[in-house]
Amino acid sequence: MRRLPIFAFLGILVSIGGLAFWFCGSQLAQAFPLGGPGAWGAWAWATALWVFPLARVTLFRESESRLQGLAFFLGGLGATLAMLLLALKAVGALLGLGGWYLPRWTPWVALAAAMLLVLMGLQEAFGPARVRTLRLPFPRLHPDLEGLRIVQISDVHISHLNAPGQIARLVSQVRELKPDLIAVTGDLVDGPWETLRPAVAALRSLEAPLGVHFVVGNHDCYWGLEAWLREFKALGFELLLNDHRSLRRGRAEMLVVGVNDPTAERLHVAPGPDLEAALRGAEASDFTLFLAHQPGAYPLAEAAKADLFLAGHTHGGQFFPFPLLVKLFHPRHFRGLYREEGRPIVYIHTGSGFWGPPNRLGVPPEIALFILQRA
């Protein structure tokens, strides 16, 4: 029963990759005579940008070689090129209505532009996370919660692709913000515990007076969740696996609730999101913080009468132009801050790392700092 979704996903992936390979190759080859060396070079580029990355990533899923990193980089370049070529086709169609036509070599200009964009995105992906500070007013906030500092990191996707010192720098940035509470909203790791354990060691320095609270993301479930949960507990994290923690600050009572990702149930590694279990034994509080990985958990946060709902998962699209596409799958809560009268304040984190292509063009990695205020 577990194999069908995997094969279906691979079938869709290969189908899209095949179409993209044909589209990019045919567009680049049109600048040269059929069967000439230029045309062969065009198809070689298409192979490098689509066939190699797909084959490498699917057949060598857990590989730590540099070829795996190259495959992700080229895959990002291929995806960016395909989007630019589609845009060129649309522009060409409009110009054709007026009797104007783009030169046949224009797709090669698109390839050069895609390279430039991907290199810019690469620099963002490996650069320091940007801190986004939000002062959130709450009408009935307890006086002892005034000024409470909550830091959220999400979708760090620690893997062999991270640059040396990258995770330690992220931890240092978080510590500099002097958080009272840290929320880690899933997808912390993207690889097996046996090989990535040294890479997560820097997370031990994450500290806050009210704790470091972790909820499971879908990628955490792909790599041996049980081993990773033991590691996170050893690092000092509070594991909110359909669970809650009651905290006190001064005379104020604060409730932190976390639910599992649906992927955990689908892969049979843990129960799915269960609000009843998460709230079992919880007492009345002055403020409720609700944590989940995916924005789709918002109805659970609303049912829990949460004051603030934090999630991630979308990466904000991760790199241009994909925010336009990813938003179609998350039309209600996609990226950033959402406020509706009488409902929980929502923040969807754009991710502190990257997944797949090392590219964060237009959507830099972030750390979110929330400062609670009385309205």
C-alpha cells in the first residue's frame, strides 16, 4: 500500500521531466541546422539540465557526493530555463500577432539569463538568513506576556549540501535575538541520522528560557523519524507530537500546542495530526501558541482557540518564479502574516534553509522574530 503513492509521484516527476527535456532541447536546437553539431550541443544541454538531475536524484537518493549537489544545481537551472522559455514563447506569440518575430537564437539568451539568476539564488541560499521582526498586538494580552520574544525557524533541511558552518551561523543569529521561546516548525533535516548527526550538533546551542519547541515536518518523516526524535530530545528540544506544554511567565499562563504532520500517518511512522490528543489535560491559559508544519493545520489552530498559529512548508516558493506556482496550492495561507478579526494571527515562514536546488532567488532564508504587545 505504501508503494503506490511513491510510484505515482515518480511517474509524474519523470513525465514532467521528459516534457521539460524535450521543450528545452527543441527550443535551444532551433538556432542550428538539424543534425548539426550545434543541435547536438543543444540536446546535450537539455540532457545535463533534466536527464542527469532526475536520474541522479531518484537513483542515488541518499548519496552525499558532489555529483548530487551538482544535480540539484543543474535541476534548478533547468527549471528556471524552462520558465523563461515559456515566457519567451508567450512574448513571441504576442509579437507574432503584429508580424514581429524573435530571433532563433533568443533561447540561448534565456539560458544565459537563467545562469545569472541561478548564481544569484545560490548566493542567497548559502548566505545568512534575514531576520524579519514583527510586533504583534493582542487586545487581551496578559501584562506579564508584554514584550515576549518568540523566534521561529522552519524548513532548515539540514543535509550534506549545507556549507561548512552554515547551521552554526543560523544558531548564532537566533541566539543574538535573545528569544524567550524558540519554535521549530518542521523539516529540520533532510537525510539519515547516521550521516547527518555531526551536522546537527550545532543545534545544541539553541536555548530559550521557555524552551525550544519542535513539531514534525513531512521531510523529517522520510529519513527515520524515530532516530531523529531521539536526537532532537537529546539536543534539549521539547517534542510536541500531538502534545502541549503549559508554561508560566510571571503570573501569566501560556499554552504551546503542536500537532504532527499528516505525512507521519501516511508513512506509518507516527500518528497524524490529532487535536484531541494534543489538548488532552490542557488547562485554561492566557495565551495559546499553536505550531504545525503545514498551513493546512489552520482549522485545528482555530478549533483550539489559538492566539497565534505558526507554520512553514511552502518555502514561499523558494526561488523565482515558483512563488507564483506554489501559491496556487496554498491560496489561503501561503507566505507571511495574515490577520482576520476574531481569528488566530497566522504566520507562514518562508524557510531558514533550502530543499533541492540551492537557490533562494527573491525569497531569501529567514528567521522570524515575534514580539508580543498589548493592543
